[in-house]
Amino acid sequence: MTTETNDSRHPFKQDGDLRLQSVTFPESLDTSEDDIVARLYVPALRASSRYDRGVGYFTSGWLSYVAEGLAALAANGGKMRLITSPHLSPEDWGAVKQGEDAKNDPRILATLNEVLDDLESAAKSMPLTVLAWLIADGLLDLRIAIPTAKLTGDFHIKIGVFQDAEGDFIAFNGSPNETVGGFQNFEKLHIHLGWTNDRDAVHAKSIANTFDRLWNKHDPNVRCFELPTAIQKRLVRFAGKTNRPYPLRGHKKIGITNKWRHQDEALAEFLKARAGVLGMATGTGKTRTALKIDTELRERDLISSTIVAAYGTDLLDQWYSALVGHDYVDLIYRQYDSHNDADKFRLSKRPACLIVNRRKLAEVIRRLSPERIAQTLIICDEVHGFGEPGLVSELDGQIKKFPYRLGLSATPSREYDDDGNDFIKREIGPVIFRFDIQEAIRRGILCEFDYHPIEFQFSPKDRAAVQTAFAKQRSREEDGDTDRKQLWMELAKIKKLSTEKIPLFEDYVARNPAILQRTILFVEQADYGALLQPILMRERVKFHTYYGDDDRENLRRFARGDLSCLIACKRISEGIDIQSVHNIVLFATAKAPIETVQRVGRCLRIDPKNPNKRATIVDFIKTDEDDELPPPDAPLSTDERRRAWFQKLAAIRRERAAMP
């Protein structure tokens, strides 16, 4: 059968009814003993309707070697898909851009056609012109690949797939690039037939799948740019003299370890999963990682908008500040406090981001079109908070509408709340990546710290309150209510509000006055904080309270260094980044570790202005036993477990490679 094209620009004929199965291919070839062009490229191209190639380096000179087969591929109406690294010569890149320009400029295309009377001879004598023509005429579709996420080197794969009109294919892998040097070096490749029933076909299918994964932008660690985008972003790096890829004998190569590599690892995991939670310790860059993910999805044209849902004005404002400097967002809208921009976000035609209070998220989602949702990444910060019963009922079935869903938290799980945890997993996704405090300290991402537990015992007044709490519980049980949750809450509050801690802390301050410099004192409620104020005033410390209805300027004053000490409740526990916090004092701790982990993170952040920073954590441990509360179920026994956890963390030392 003769295959011809009706287009006068394709004056090539292919005689015979060649199919790949009619060609005998060797199992392997090398450039020393074999003519790779004659034994693989020409016969395979003559029989093919498509040639897929993934290769580290490509030059137009390669076209002159395979001109005969290339002409046959064109005669078959075939096409070549090429994925290569951004390392090209200026001449080749100029030809590539000329071919792309010719798609939209008839004058350039006409010029190329004038010199192309015979593709085979032109490829041998004018490879640059042929390269431009192949791209302009759609016979060559070229994409630029750049490793990303956990891969930081070059795109260096060397695979190829020939496929004929019947769908049969062969695949090969080996050392040659599509360059002149690829035929002049000593190189070896292996050929696998796709139509057999043995491991050879498995290898062939694996190679073909790898190419398709790269071409369709499904590989989480390789970003594959179409030619117009590669030109626009100026991605090509002109090939020149490369560095020696190995150290000389006697010259030790010093490697630099990237202590922030966990962010790229998290990015890679998310790109594979497309939905899930990153469990990353406070201070290890959750926001930065989320922005990397957002950038990657936008670079791949997978999203055009982003929704960030969080809780608390301080955290929401912090997100706003982070997004202001984000290159890929033209417009930033807000839906919290006095900001009501959700409708503007909904109607925006440009790349946009919406920062929304999570309590208003359900209302926002219901007003979005399915088309907008399909192009949106949703980021749920402090994701454990989304498991609250009220939010579960409002958001059930809403978040999972988004194709890309990212949860962030240092403590992803909700303690003793299976329903909340199930909701987070169902709507946002499972935990797909973890990076804990221990590893962060070892790498030097978080600072080392000293742990000072202060032991105390209940006063008679405290113990009387405990007895009252038990009496109330017995009364509830007599009425048929056997749930002890209310009892645990009452006992925990008695411990948090015990005034026995105050004189002990006063003694500690007298011996360690520096504990009140760059310090946050965490208390249960405002009236307890008032009991600490006389101590701070006697020490002449500049301080202020920061409770639920306080002026937020007090937090900014503390962050600037105008205040030495801040007395705070739960509100400051999540998401706030103040690198200069040196110390925290825990007058109140929750049974669940979520709150404690969040509060610890306030003081463990590295301070660029103080590279030798070492933090201090002061904690209060109740030591007297309660006969009616047998351990380990009693909430009061959590003090000892917390002490053991802190002591283990405090013993961790920064690895030598992470030293400043």
C-alpha cells in the first residue's frame, strides 16, 4: 500500500505495507558494533505513524542522521513527540522558536516551504531549517521538561517508543541522546517488543507508560512545558561546557544538604495524591509548602484559582501577607471580618485567590459554579479545626467537590473525636506526609530548647473542688448519664486554674529573671492572667494581655519587640509566626496534645537575628495522687506523660551538618 498526503508540502511516498511486526529488531545495539540508524531508526520510522522520545539532550544535527526514516514517517502522516531538557544550543533554540512563530505567521511558513523540496536531502543539508519546519507543520511536538519537587537535578531520561498504524509498538531505553554525539560516543540501548506475551512486552509497556505520564503532566516530580509556554517563560538554558559530574581523586566533593527538602518531598506526595493532609511541625514551612503546591498546579495549568480557609483574624491576615508576594496570583480577595469579597472572587476571570474564615466556607462553596470549583485548589489551614461538629454538618459533601484539596496542621488528628477525624479524611483526604518536631530540631529548622518542669500539688481548696466535681458526676450517673466527659473537663479546669502555681513561678522568676524576656505566658482565662501581673510589674517588665477581645495592636507590639512579655489564652496558639519568641510558660495545658504542640511551636522557630537562639519551656506538673482517679485513664496523669515527651524533645541535638 502506498501512503500519500494531499498536501503539496508533504511530497513523500512510502512504498509497501510496512508494519513494525514485519521488521526484525535485535534485542540490543551498541555504537561500536552496530549501525543504530540502519538497524533501528530507519526501519522503525519507516513502519511507524508515531515516534515518542524522551531524552536529556537533543540537537538538530540528529535529523541529518535519520533523514531517510524521518521522511518515511512524514510520508506515513506520522508525528514525533519529543520531551527534552532545557539544554539546547542557541542555534537550535532559534530554529525551534522560528517553527513556533511560523504556526501563526504565514510569511515565515512560506519561507520554510520554499526551501523544502525534499525532506530527506534537506534534513541532511539544512537540519536547522528542517527542525523549524517540522515544528511549524505540526510533525514535531516538542516539550521542555524540568525536574521539580523531590528531584533537583536534570531531566536525563533516555527512552523511545515507535508505534505503527495498527497500534503495535516497540520501545527502547539506553544511553544515547538524540544528538550527533549520541552516534559518535560509545552507547548501548535495549529494544523491547510490545506484542509478545513475555517480560519483553512488560518492559515495552512500562517505557510507553513512562512517556505518557510525562507527556500528560502526571509525573509529580517533572514539570513538562508545552513549547509556547517554554518560550514565554524563557526556560531554555543554552548548552555549554558542563561541569565534571564526578570529583577528581584526592579532591573531596563537599555536599550541601538542603534542610528544607521536606517541603519538596511534601510537594511530590501531594502531586501524586492530589488530596490530603500535610502533618508538618509548627515552624517548618507549612505556608511556604502550600504556596509551592499552588505554584506547581498553576504551572501545570491544572488550576486557575485558590481558596485558603482558616480561622482567626491574625492567621487570615498572615495568609494575606504571604499571598501578596505570590507571583501567580493577580487578585486576592478576602471574606472575613469586615471584608466581603466572595462575590468578586466568584465572578473574577483572572487568576485569583480567596482567603475565607472557615465558618463562612460552606456559604462560599455553594455559590461557586462547578466550572470554577473544577479549577480551584482549596487549602484548609489548621485542618484539625474543620472537624468541629458544627462545621462537619455545614461542610459535609462540600469540600470534596474540589479536585485538589490540601490540609495543613502540626497536629492533624482530633483527640477522642472519631467523627471529626472521619470527616477530615473523607472531605479533605488522609495524612499523606509527616515531618515532626524531632526531625525539625535535628535539621536545625527548629531550635533546641531547655525544659524546666515545676512540680506542684493541689491546695485544700482545689481538692474540695475535686470532691465537688465527683459528687456531681455521681449524681449524673444516678440519673443514668454514665458519660464522664463532663467530669474530665471540670477536673482539668481545676488543675489549670490552681493558684498553687503562682508562688512557685514567682520563686522561679527570682532565680531566672531572663525567663520574662521575649516570653508568652499561656493561661486558661483572663482573671488568672491578672494574678500574674503583679509579678511582672515588680520585675519592671513591659507586658500586655492578649485575649479574645484585646486590641490586635498588642500582638504587633510584641512582635516588634516593644513588649517583653505577653499573657495570652488559646487564641495565639495556632498559626502565628513570631520568630523572636524565646520562652513559653504553660500555666494551662490541655489533655489533648494538639494545643501543647501548637504552643511549643511558638518559641521553637529559628530567629535569623539570633542564630544561636535556645528556647526555654516552663511547665507545671501536678504530683499528688487522687485516689478516686486510677491511672492511666485519669486526665491528671497526662502531666507525667507530657513531662516525658518534653524531656525526650529537649534531649534532641542539632546535627553537625545543620549548625549555623
